[in-house]
Amino acid sequence: MAGHSKWASIKHKKAIVDSRRGAHFTKLARAITVAAKEGGGDPIGNAALATAIQKAKDASMPKDNIERAVAKGAGTGSDADSIERVLYEGYGPGGVAVLVDAMTENRNRTGSDIRHIFSKHGGSLGEPGSVAYLFDKMGVIRVDGTKWSEDDLLGAIDAGAKDIERDDDLLEVLCDPQLTTQVRAAIEAGGIEVTGSELVFRPSTTVEIDEDRALTLMRLMDALEENDDVDAVHANFDVDPEVLERITAD
């Protein structure tokens, strides 16, 4: 899964740049709102909300914005929200499984948009359950691998982490979703700076693709991520890391 790990590293670096520009504030607020709506407004008892709030803090979102997003989802604000999370499943070039995590007030509109994007970029939207079984939902905590080593993160294992993976200058600590906040706290208690944490869908198996299909797949995933209703896109592809570096250089 070297190529897939490389993609995780590239996406993380891109997210840091985007957050500095403030480009993701709206999507971060939506994620908080949906998490509060689904599990209540108290992050202590709602792991998804705690992780969404922390992700917003990592992007330097103002405290007032975070509190408004929580109130909106919990129904305690003046404009309790009708937004909901929808998971779209489909196939990309070469039979790659694609999961699209979206948040919308209008399923019909968003579904139509997602279907159009898949079709335009050589993919197809599938039925519910068609590819979701190929992914596991996990918490991921990321650390700068140029400053810290796997040995520095062994305390995370004691806190419940399942594994530690390295890709060049990025270390990823994997855990059950509900333990994300706990594992992150254990890492930070050891004096280690965390660069980000979130909930992701990681593939249990991958599909190897060549450069041409990888280029088409990247265009598909970029188009999906640019949609205002899409929070995250996950795929089970594997490609040569050098190829991936080259086609994402721009």
C-alpha cells in the first residue's frame, strides 16, 4: 500500500495549506454541525464531535464559529440545522472503490451532482453497500516524522492505538474512532506536537493501477473534493509512489 500511503501524505500537506487559507472553514463547520446532530452537543460523550472540533482548532477556526456550529447541530441555536451526512459509493477508473463522505440539506441535488462528477471522470456511482465493506473507519493522528520516530510514539499504543505507519516525513497513528481523542491526548502528554487528527475510511484491500488511470482517478477525486457538499473522499487504489508524486506535483 505504498502508493496509497503516499496519497495520505500528499492530502495531509494539501490540507495544511488549505487550512492556512481558510478555504475549509465552511466544511469544518458543517462536520461539527453534523457530528453534534448525530451524537449530541457534548464532545465528552461524542467522539466524532470531539474529533471534528479538534480538526477545526488545528485549522485555527475561531472559537465562536466552533460554538455556533455545535449549537446549530445540537438544536440549541436559533437555526437548528437540517443538514445530514450521506455516504456515496462508487467506482473509479480501473475498478477502484471510492467512498464520498458528504453533508447536505438536499440529498437529490447532491446525489445528482456526485453522479455527474463520477460519469464525467470515467467512474460510476454505485448502490449503497457496493463498496463500503472494503473500508474500515478509523481514527488517524498525524505527527511530523522529521522530528519524531515510531519509538517516540509507543505511548500511543498503551493508550489504545492499533498501529503506527510511516510515509517519508509523516507518521500516522491508527486507532478505533472512539479512541481518537484519548490517543491524541496521550501523544501530546509525551511532549509530541500533533499536526492533525481526523476520522477516515481506510481500505482493507487495494487495487493497483497504472499512471494513466491514476491521473484520471486524481482528477475524479479532486472534482469530488471541490464540491461544496463533500467533506472527504476515500479510495482503495495503489500506485507507484514516484508516479503519484509526479502526477500530483501541480
